[in-house]
Amino acid sequence: MSEQAVEIRTPDGISDGFIFRPDGSGRIPGIIHLTDIGGIRPSHRAMAERLAAQGYAVLMPNIFYRSGRPPILDFTPKMGEERTMKRFAEISSPLTPEAQERDAAAYVDFLAAQPNVSDKFGVVGHCFSGGMAMRTAAVRPAKVAAAASFHGGGLYTDAPTSPHHALPRIKARLYFGHAIEDRSMPEAAIKKLEQALASWGGKFDSETYEGAYHGWTTADAPVYNQAQAERAFKKLAALFSETLK
């Protein structure tokens, strides 16, 4: 496994990040791994490396580059704590839907320009970046063949900026793995998203993981659920294998 530090020029600045590649040569598909709101850290690096070992060039950009380089959080976050919620707001507020799409286009184009990367791409988002994964598929529909979201928040809201409004521009196969009792994506919102997906007419899967709370896929999360995280990885690996290879 090789790891390369990179800098990605976007319309708004330069995002630092990493590309992970398996050993060997030949053209391989590209995948963009979008972190949760905790940013680039050992747990997500391990997730990206594991995905790369399946035969992909995996780009993990610092989606919060407007707020600084990793570590984005220099303390242990606690939901509801004033310091945590203030920092979350600081790093997420610059990522408007328009900014997300500008960044997403730059990430896809950067990965497409890398040596020995084929012309099929996937993207996976976690928590905060679940909606960004959808926007990535929307902004480069001819290149992104698959997009996945795990415990994504705010995927369907009544706001005009809701990520589900991007569906008409998406051609990718989509997968959504939802958490239970998730205030950022409650059961009613999941049902509305699934109705929007059915009306969209593309190929998708949407399921709620039993006993899995928001953040369950990430090993450093207090709610990490190893069994369900393994199931999620198998679903993701199958999605990319069936669409990118």
C-alpha cells in the first residue's frame, strides 16, 4: 500500500489530502472518501486504506481546508458541549451547497488526472459529508458511477438547499445506510428521501442498520458498532465492485 500527500487546487483555495493506492501497476478506478465532521484522522485513514486494498486509488481530501489543516479538532468532541458545537459550526458553515459542488468537481477532476486511474469513479460520505457525496455525483454525472452515504445527516429537509434536490442531475447508483434514532436524519426524513429516490427512477438501495447509531462506522466514535461497520464495508465494497470494475 502506498500513501501520497497531495494538494488539490479548488476555485476557493487549496485542499490538502492523501491518495492511497494498492501495490502493483495498471489502471484502477478512483474513489473519493469524504470524512465526517471530525476530518482526516487515523480512523478515517484506516478506512480509506482498507478501501484502497480492494483495488482502488482512494483520494481523501481535507474537506474543511477553509478552516485549516488536520487535525481539524484538537480536542475530543462531545455532542451538545458548547465548545464542540461552536467548532462544528465554524468548520461546516463555509461549506455551503455551492461550495461543496465547487470542491466536489475539483476533487473528481484531480483524481481523474492522476496516472493509472481509470475513467470510472465512486464516492462515499459519512455523517456531515453524506450530502456532499450526492452533490459530487450530481456535479460530475458522466464520471461518478456510484455514491454512498453512511449515517448521512440532513439528506432530506424542507429547505431549498436539501441534497435530495440534486437527484435529477445524478446518474450514479446510490446507496444509503441510515442510523437509528438519528436526530440529523429521523425516520420521517428517511421515508421522504426514499419516496424522492423512487420518483427519481435511478438505481438505489436505502436501509437502516439495526442497533447502529449516528457515527457507527468510525472506530473512534463512542457509538462504534463493529458488526454493523463490517456489514457496511461489505455493502460498500459490493457497490463499488459492481459499478466500477
